[in-house]
Amino acid sequence: MRYSGFRVLKEALTGHKGWKPAWRAPAPKPHYDIVIVGGGGHGLATAYYLARQFRQHKVAVLEKGWIGGGNVGRNTTIIRSNYLLEGNEPFYEFSLKLWEGLEQDFNYNAMVSQRGILNLIHTDAQRDAFVRRGNAMILNGADAELLSPAQIRREYPFLNFNDARFPIKGGLAQRRGGTVRHDAVAWGYARGADQRGVDIIQNCEVTGFRIETGTCVGVETSRGFIGAGKVGVAVAGSSSRVMAHAGMRLPIESHVLQAFVSEGLKPVLPGVITFGAGHFYCSQSDKGGLVFGGDIDGYNSYAQRGNLPVIEDVAEGGMALFPGLGRVRLLRLWGGIMDMSMDGSPIIDRTHVCGLYFNGGWCYGGFKATPASGWCFAHLLATDTPHPTATAYRFDRFERGRMIDEKGMGAQPNLH
Amino acid sequence: MIIDHPLLGPCDAQEFVYKGDARLIDRPDGMAEEAHVAFFDYAYLRDNPAGVHRELWFHEQGDRSWLVVTRNTVTHAIVQVELARDVARAGGRGT
Ligand SMILES: Cc1cc2nc3c(=O)[nH]c(=O)nc-3n(C[C@H](O)[C@H](O)[C@H](O)COP(=O)(O)OP(=O)(O)OC[C@H]3O[C@@H](n4cnc5c(N)ncnc54)[C@H](O)[C@@H]3O)c2cc1C
């Protein structure tokens, strides 16, 4: 069934009796050409592009819970391509371009909203760094614009421009950045993949890999053995746990990141603002809630909930930048488990086991990467060669000293 | 989280800086054959378990001692706190 304005009108006039479930609930088959482990954004996007772009139709996505219950449904929905380094920027710009055509492509309203993202500048050193980053973005075909305090004041008059410690001295804007409705991304990819023959199997936990003479021939699951020509793992925060079944230790630690939503307000924030110096970022959802967050808690965690010190830190950062926030009531807060890599950048690569592929290490920034990550992982799975924008995301970069460390923090995941 | 410091008693985890897996105490021998392989493993690879994890916390805003905290990464419950010095010595360091 195609979704369209006409369809909505027709259903409205006929009592909404014609809508069908957006994807099937098939029983697992004994064998697939490609099995994707993890029904988050990345796993579902991979399956979608495998079917749509690479004509692979005997594909299954295995999800231990329900699709969209992981980080794809827990993030703060920001998309952007404002990276500095060679290994990253072309990939994230590819992703942003895919976002721009995504809704037409998969015929689903994902509420892609290019409302712009603004990184605030408070010091000369920060301005130098942001100018350099903006130039790197422009060199890679992305958009970037340096704004003066006066320009920012026009769009965000309520910010605290004269904070004693972090006065606003300007900002780096990416107008094509913005937000997307996160659950709709999971659902849209799931529906699009399902329509092209992919089996999406929920409540199916992968508990092991069957590896025979160095080749992965399938996965052990809570619903029995499922054979596979190739297995692609995209389980985000669970990466280390799942890959341990293949005897691998990863350059990854799992950390918790919290997010917050306020009560609904009238439109106040036109775009996304980030206050890196104060560990705070914020946007406003279409329902009116302020969606905000800050730093990761900073210790290994699989708890999907954080602790109070970070909540306090985020609230302080918010108050410093945006004093009006003090009047707003907090509605909800939650946490998600992120696969923090040793250099802050992801991995999309083969493993030492033939037929076993890995996608992970997305840290707190993998939502924006969803389309490109799916596309590039599908490319790798289907053709056994990396996509041109993802050639740097190799496992062996740590061994070979070719880290992609945007912040220059070294092998300390909680600092990325 | 409250860390029960062996010398100072219960302290707020906010006073500490988190370093990661306590295996970092066991620094490989840089002069050994194949030291680069051992250092790659040491610097970059982690067990990252869901469950009991031994990890290093530095009491930066306190007595500046390094602690080995045994903590459950699923519940955040802390089950044991030791001075990293004692753990290192028990492992044969500094002798
Ligand atoms: C609070 C928060 C805010 C964030 N904000 C942003 C943001 O603004 N912008 C941005 O770009 N990124 C953001 N991120 C990061 C982003 O959400 C993640 O990097 C990204 O969603 C991870 O990929 P995924 O969608 O595939 O993960 P997930 O949705 O977590 O998918 C992984 C799936 O694997 C499943 N799984 C795990 N183990 C198994 C198993 N053994 N068998 C079968 N299935 C298994 C899980 O159940 C899960 O559904 C944020 C993250 C959090 C937590």
C-alpha cells in the first residue's frame, strides 16, 4: 500500500478500515542469504538498501525486542554533517543527502525537518576551530556559515549573550541540519524493507554464531538456528556482548547517555542549538516539547538509565544559556546505551570470521548516520568492498595508527 | 553512585574521574618481543562486560588516590572498592 494525501482522504471518508499493518510478522525461515542482527535504525536501513539498491531479497532482520526500542527510538533526533576529518565528513554529508530524499524514497513521513543547527562560539580558540571545521565542511560539499552575535540574536533573542564565563561570540551554522522523527525512521525503513521481501523478525535474540572452519554459517537464536550466507551485526550498545560470541574483543566501551523532554510549549526554538562549552544542546519537537541533553554519564553502563549528577549538569548548562528554561517543567528523561569507540568514530568492516560483518562504534552520533550507515553496510555485505565514503571505518585503523579522532582525545571513550 | 573509599569512607562518584577497565594496571613490557601487539591490545581492546566490571576511578577532587571499583554495569551497584596501589602490589608491581 502506498501512502499519499489521497489515501488519507479516502480512508477518512471510509472509516479508516483499509489501513494494513506496515510490515508482516513472519516466522523465521531456515536459511537466508543475509541475516542482519539488530533491528535498530542501522540494521533496518541496511536491510532496506540491500533490497532496494543491491537486489538482495532473501534477507532477514533479527531483533531481540521490538524494532525501534533501542537507541533509534531514544535519541534526540539531530541530523547534521558538520565534521572535520577526511574519514568522516564525506560519509556524513552522504548521509545528509540521503535524509534529504528519504521520505519520497521510502514513502513514509519521517518528518525530516531541515531547521538548521547552530554550534555556539565563546572564545577565540573555539572560533578558530569552528572556522576550520566550516571550511572542511564546505570543501566536502556541505554547507556551513559563520554567524555573528547580532545574527544569532535575531533568531534566538532569548539566549544569555553576556554570560560571564561563556559569552556568545558567534556560531557555526549548518542550515541543512535539523531533526527527524526517530521512530518513523525505524518504521519507514522496516516497511520499505518488508515490502521488498525482507523478513523482520522481532523477539528473536541472537545468542551465538555458528562458525565452521572459520566461516560463519548462521546464528543461534532464541527461536532456533537460522542459517545465513552472510551475517551483518548492527546492535549499537550491545556490540561487545554480541561480538564476544565470535570470540572478538572490540575497541568499544558501552556508556549511557541521557535525554530530556519538557512539557509542550508554543514555538520558541527555531532550530537546534548546541552549547558544547556548557554541556547542553536543545531543540523543540513539533509537539512543542524542548528536547535536550548533554554529556554522557562517563562510566561503563548497560543500564539504560543514568544518574543525577549529569541531570544537574545538563540543567545548569541549560540555565546558563537559556535562563527562561527555569520556568519549564521537565516531563520525561531516559537513557540509552551507546557503543563508544576508542577514537569516537564508527566501524563498518569485515571481521576475521569469513561471512561475519560488523557495524558499530557510533557513539552518541549514530542517528544522523542511519541512512549512510545502512547504505554503506549494505554495499559491503552485497559487494564485499567498502563504499567509497566508508573506507576509513576499518577495524585495523587502531593497530595501524590511523585513528579518526575528531576531538583529539586519544583512546578514552568517555572523552569523545 | 556512592563510592566507599577505603581510606575516606563514602564519597560521591562526582568527586572522581573515570578511567576505565582496571586491566590498565597491567601495563605490558615495552621491551618485550611483539610489544606493539601487546600495547595495541592494552590501549584499544576492552571486554566491556554487561555485569561485574573492575574499573579505575581517580579521586581527583579528594585525596587523589586511584581506586579499583568493582561495579555491576547493569545495575550500577558497587560491590567492592580497593586502593589501586594494593591491587597493583598484589599483582607483583613495585617489588
Ligand atoms: C539519549 C541519546 C541521544 C542521542 N542523540 C543523537 C542525536 O541527536 N543525533 C545522532 O545522530 N545520534 C544520537 N544518538 C545516537 C544514536 O541514537 C545511535 O548511535 C544509533 O541509534 C545507533 O544505531 P541503531 O539505531 O541501529 O541502534 P539501536 O536502535 O540501539 O539498535 C540496535 C538493536 O539491536 C538489538 N539487539 C541487541 N542485541 C541483540 C541480539 N543479541 N540479538 C538481536 N538483536 C539485538 C537491540 O534490541 C536494538 O534494537 C543518541 C543516543 C542516545 C542514547
